Amino acid sequence: MSAPAHNPILVTALRWGALFAAALAIVAGGVGLLVAGTPGLWGGLLGAALAFAFLALTAGSMLLGRALTVGDPNSPLFYGIVLAAWFVKLIVFFLFMYWLRDQPWLDAWVFFLTVIAAVLGSLVVDALAFVRTRAPLDVALPDDAKKTPEAS
């Protein structure tokens, strides 16, 4: 029996991550606007968008790897996809930081604090998704072989 291509934990993490990123964009953008004007607004919105993009890339790469390697959970292809996504995130992060370092339209402190809040929040979202999602298990228990239809 092959496993389904979707993973309830990752799908839940993606949904909750999208909700968290939207809430963070509203709060960080609003606070940034009040504290630093339009550059603060952009810092809050961009920090929240970057955080969701990274969250989605991680979960999406795991879902893609799982879909491409159905029936083989230890496939090198799965780990290659996840590692490639991590590498892409690292390169994009450094390019983004290089591009944003001296932009006059962006408040660096609001952006920095939004990214820190996003990282901490995404850890909480991932942990809650892991703890609260019910994932079906298809495991034969030792007593299952002894049971007969008449005994039930």
C-alpha cells in the first residue's frame, strides 16, 4: 500500500503559516507605519512576505519530495529535493539581504524585528501543527492477527 502524496502535518503548517504571515503583515506593517512611516510599512510587509515564502518553500519541497517518491520514504530524491530547497532559500536570503541593505524606502529595524518575529512565530506554528494534527497510521498491532471477525 502506498502512502498518500499529501501530509496532513505539512498541509496544516502551510495553512496556519499563511494565516500567521497575514496577521504578522497587518500588525508589523501597521506598527512600522506608526513608528517609521512608509519605510516601516514596507519593512513589516516585506519581512512577513519573506517569512511566508521560506515557510512555504520548506513545506512545499517536502510535499513535492513525498509526491515524487511515493512508496520509498528513504529515497535520495526526497532528500535531494529538500536539500536543494534549503540551498535555494540560503542563496535567496543572502541576495535579498545584499539588495536590501541600503534601500532608502525600507526601515531596516522594522524589517529585522519582523523577520525575528516571523521566525519565532513559524516555529510555534510548526510545533502546533505537529502536535495538533491527527495523522492516520496504518500499522498492524500484535493483537490484530489474533482477532477474528466472529470475536468482534
